[in-house]
Amino acid sequence: MGGGGGHERDEGFVNILRRILVSKQSWRVSLSNPFVSQRLKPRHVEELLLQTLDDPRLGLSFFNFLGLHRGFEHSTFSFCILVCALIRHGLHWPASSLIQSLITRRTDPNEAFESLLRSQEHSGLRHNAALDLLVQTYVHNQRILDALAVVRLTIFRRIPVEVKTCSLLMKALIKIRRSDLVLAIFEGILSIGIRPDVFVYTAVIKSTCELKNLAMAKEVIRVMEEDGENSSVIPYNVLIQGLCKGKRAVEAIEVMKSLQTKGLAADLVTYCTLVLGLCRVDEMDLAKGMLEEMTGLGFLPSEAACSAVVEGLRRKGRVEEALELVHRLGKLGIIPNLFAFNALINYLCKSGKLEEAEELLVKMRVKGLLPNDVTYAIFIDSFCRSGELQHAVHLFNKMREEGINISVYPFNSLINGYCKLGKLREAESLYRELIDEGLLPNALTYTPMISGYCKANMMVQSAELFKEMVDLNVMPNEVTYNVMIDGYCRVGDVSCAFDLFYEMLEKGFVPDTYTYRPLITGLCVTGRVSEAKEFVDGLHRDNQRLNEMCLGALVHGYCKEGRVQDAYGICREMVERGMNMDLVCYSSLIYGVLKHDDRVRLFDLLREMADEGIEPDNVVFTSIIDAYFKRGNMAEAVAFWNMMVHGGWAPNIVSYTVLINGLCKAGLDDRALLVCKEMLVKDFYPNAFTYGCFLDHIVKTGRIDEALHLHKVMIRGLLSNTVTYNILIGGLCKVGRIQEATQLLADMINNETIPDCISYSILIFKHCKEGDLQKALSMWNDMIDKGLQPDTLAYNFLIHACCINGELSKAIELRGDMIKRFVKPNWLTYAPFLHGACLIDK
């Protein structure tokens, strides 16, 4: 009874809405009536739209009015009813606009499909134009996998899809390198009786070639010919390209020769593809002959084809022949001489033969050809890649002096070069210059800068650049996403890294081992090894290929947590999956067994490495020596040192530093000095860490003035760093010389050494210990202003001091800030609050 009454009330309310719809009274006034506005629900609008199918313009106006002026949230079904009604009346543009609005709401493709299907039935639409429009809109919005989901549903329901829609989706899948899914669609449309056209066949041939299944590509050609769809040379060109990429250019020539028997003729693409393919397999005589044949037929070869032949001849040492070909093609007007010279220069630069390239530049000038923007761009890029930035900058300035227009590419090369060397200020300056000159940055501009910031752990700047990139409609690529994911994982922000990972998937990008490795490492580093294992298991279930580096990261994670048995389990899994245990995996296991002081397993691993032909390097030996020194077992540490030296593994600077550090901590200063002299004899010069060992020992033995003198020597030799300053600041604070410690912090900045959280934490702790909370807070604010991220220990120092001094509100504020900055509190964070509360009660 109640349900029936409800239905009648709905019907009556919809009749009221229908009268409002067709009345001359203002919709704004009618819909402002509380009786209407408070009762109006999406189901009422759906029913109203179904009653106005014959007048979709009126329905659309009312629909838009509710959305724009009343802020009404329409249902997916309402959208779909209108779309079908509009298509039925030939109003395709507004229908397309509605579909665009629908998918912008992030509507689930399954829901959109079901709603459109219901709407087609209600509207009497006899064809599937609405579903085709949905797929096409998803594709145009780069939501390729959503489009695929809709097509799969139509095939599953045996609903015929427009062939052009299938070919559009197939092309999009090829672009995102999902050729495997193209073949799945092809099988699906054949299963429901849809006849492919030449464009579908072309996409399938392209996909089989991309998957390197050339036998299947030939079979698809055969099926296409039987189906009578061989009226175009395009599918054959795609097959020829696939054969050429597979270094089967001679077979490709046979395919070209067979075109005439099919009533087809080779075109420019056929010839250029073959020329490139023949160059790839070093068939230079055939390539040159093919180039001459095509020019004889009146075809103008592409710059890429000419460049390939010229470079190929040069590679074979036939330089004069290459130059002769350049001049001949130049005289015919096919390619400019300058272009061909640039092609030769480009080849030489890419081969690392910069001197030969510069000699060719001189010859070029002798022949009266002046270098252009492309010539300079090639040299600038090559100098940047080889780390010779001074030469690159000199050429960049020379371009300006000669009045040559500079494109975005030399800017990109220099920005990339600076970022690789960590010179981010110079890169930023060039980027601003690029913008000021009205040039449009691209993915190759942003990605190196984002990478540079990520490597410097400056994720705020990286995120700002990434956002700017997206706002300017510059599409991030797989490399950009991988760099950002790696950056977030480096700083421990795995949550943001996974957000980007899911965004990457949503946009149709295909993650690879460069994506997975930092995510696995990030989870392990942040103590979430079990989650890392679940993530790896999920990837295996999805048949994603992982390499030794990915699983090696998991092995290291388990070893770091002391879960050596689990690490061994991963190693067994690696072997079962056909992966070879490498030196990195064994190093991680050695690290794990050393944590357990398991001498038996250590020697078992060393024997197993010997059996597998994997030699431990000085890094492995150094880690073993360091572990034994840390456990106070100097005899074992020295025994392994002797094993390393007598076994033919030369110690490096790190090995020597570990030995010196161990000897210093054991109080054997004289022996440490002897080792230092041995380093010098073997041409190893002590670095900041080596000196730091001596400095730390001197400070711990209370010889502060001696330590200060040594540090001054280190500063003159540019060997001081943040760690050495921190050792001294700690030592000065320990003996009560806090003013000198504070001055040392200021000296750090003057000597271009960046203080870290520890630098400030030492002084904050000292001020807190002496009861000077105001100075501690002042030091804290200075640290925050400099953009440094406090750690748990720093927060704990200050929270404890605030609670002891009755500043409980300040302590609570600090704890809130700690949570905001994703710094994990521990028991020592909360303990002072209990003490502070007790003081207040008293």
C-alpha cells in the first residue's frame, strides 16, 4: 500500500513539474516554491525527461536550468536519457557536450554504459550511436582504459559497435603501448560478427608488429586479403615497418615487390621505411640503391631517410661517398647540403666523436655553409651530455651573438646538463629566461628540473613544477611520473608516491620496473615491508614483470628489519622465477646476517657467492669490517681487512675510512694515523668523512681546541661538511661553550655549508637543558624559517622543555605541527604531557 501510494505521489509531482515546464511562468519563480524545491529528486527529473523525449531541446533547457541556477545534482540516467533523445533528433553536438559533462564528473564507465543502454531502450533509439559517442569521448579525453571497459561490455552483451569506434580505440591503445589489448578487442568484434575494415586490420597488424609477432602480422594480412579489404597500401607499409624494425628488411623488400600483383603501388612511406630498415641492418648498398630508385620515380625522400643513409655510409667509413651523396641530393633540391652536414655532425656527436664533428664543422664553413640553429643545438646537447657545460654555454652565447633564433631545444639541453650536476639555480635561471623569451616549455624542459629537485629532496619545488606543467597543458610522460614517484619515496612520503602511481594508471600510462622499484623501496624504508610484499604479490598476480632490482629492494627491506628468514624466502622466489641472485642481493643478505651476528651464515653466503662465480667486492668487505668494528670485535674486523687485501680486492677511500673510524673508536690513534699515511702512499686522499673520524675521536676525548684547529685546516682544504660542523657544535655544547657553538652555526652558512635539523637540535637541546626556553624557541623558529624539516627527536626536546616550564599550550601546538608535517610521534613525545598535567594539578 505504502509503495503504491509513494508511486502515485511521484506521478502527481512529475505532472506538476510537467505543467511548470510548459507554462509561461518563469521557471525561477515556480521552482522557488518550497513545495517544489524541497521535494525535487533526481528520479522526478528522470521521469520528466522520459515524458519529453519528443522535445529534447525543451528537456535540455530545463536540465541545464536546474544544474546552473538551482545547483541540482543530476543522475547519470538523466544525462543518458537526454543524450539518446538528442541523438534520435539529429542533435549530435549538444549530445556530445552532455557526454563530455558526464565523464568530467568521473562517472564510472560501467554505470555510464548501463544507463545509456536503458536510455536507448526507453527512447526508441534503434542504433548504438550513444555508446559509440561515449567511447569516442573517453578516447578524446585520454581515458583510454575507460573506453576499453565500455567496448568490452558491448562485446560481452553482443551489442554491435561501429567499426570506426573500434579503430579509434585501437589507435589510442597502440599510443599507450597496450598492443595486447588491441588483439583482445579484435578477437571480440570477430566473435560477435562485426566485419573489420582496413583501419581495424591496420591497427591489428601494427599491434602484432609491436609485440614482435611478425608471423601473426602476416597471417592478419592474409585474412584481410581474403576479406577483400586490401584496397590500401597502408597495412602493407605497417607490415614493412614491422619487418624492418625486426631487422628483416630483405623480407620487407619482398612484401614491397608483391604490391604490384595486388594492384597496389609503393608510395613515399613504403620507400622511406625500407631505406630506414636497410640502414638498420647495415645494408648500405641496398639502402643507397633504394634511395636512388625513389628519387628516379619522383619521390622526395624524407630528411630521416637521407640522414640514415648519410650516417650509415659514415659509419662504414665511406665518408667521401656520404659527402658526394649529400652534394648530389643538395643539387637536386631534395635536401639542403646544410641538413646533410647536420646529419653527419649529429651521428659523430652521438658516437662521442666530438673532435671529428668539430673538424666537419670547419669543412662545412670552408664550403660556404654557415651553421644554423640545428647545428648549434646538436653540439650544445652533445657537450651537455658529456659534462662539458662550459663549451655548451660558450656555443649558446655564440648563437646569440650571431643573431640565430634559439629554440626550446638548446635550453632543454643546458637545463638537463645543469640539473645532472646539481646546479639547480643555474637551471632555474635558464628556465626563467626561456619563459621571458616567449618559448613554450615541454616535457623535456620540466622533467630534468623535477628530477634535479627530487634528487635534492626538494619535493615542494618538484610538486610546484609538476603542477605548473599540468596547468600549462604540458603532458607529463612516464619518465616524469617515475621521477616524481622516486622523489616522494626518497623523502619517505610513500602516500603521495602511490597517489601519483594511481593517477599514472588512470591516464593510461604503463608503469615499469622504474616505477615499481622506488615504491617497493619506499615502503621498505618507512618500515612497511609487509605492505611492500603485498604490493609485489599483487603485481605478480597481474602478470607484471619485475626485475632483480625490484625484488632486491624487498630483500634489503626484510634484512633491515632483521627478518632474514623472509629475505631468504624472497631469494628462493627470485630463483624460481628465473632471476639470478646478483651481488646486490647477496650484499643485503650479508647485511642481514651481520645484524644477527650469525657468523655461520655469513661464511655460507660467501661460499655460495664463490660457487655462483660472484666475487664479493670491496663494498661487501667494507660492510663486514664496519659491522665487526661496531660490535667491538676488532680482531674479526682486521681479519676480514687482511682477507680483502690479500685476496686482491683493493681497498677504496670508504674502506680506509671505515678502518680508521674503527681504530679511532678503539682508542688506537697511532694505528689510525699509520693507516692514513698508507692511504696517501696509495694515492688515496682523505676526504671529509676520513677527517671526520679523527675529529669525532678528538672531540669525544675532550680535546676541543685541538678539534677546532683540525676543523680550520679542513675548511681551508674544502673538506668540512654539515656532519663535521655538527660534531664540533655537539662537543662545544657538551663542555658548556654554547656561545661558540652558536657562532659555529653562523660560520657554517658563511662557509656555504647548509645546516641540517641535527645542527639546530643540538643547540635547542642545550638551551632546553639549561632552562632557557626562549632561546630554544628562537632557534626552533630560525630552523623552520630556513625550510628545514624537524625530526621526532627535535620535537621531543622542545615539547619536553615546554611541559617542564609550564608552557603546555605551546607543547600541544608543537605536537599538532608534528602531525601536520607527517612526523611520527613516539612514547617520548607523549610522556612530557603527563608530567606537565601533573604540574598543573599541583
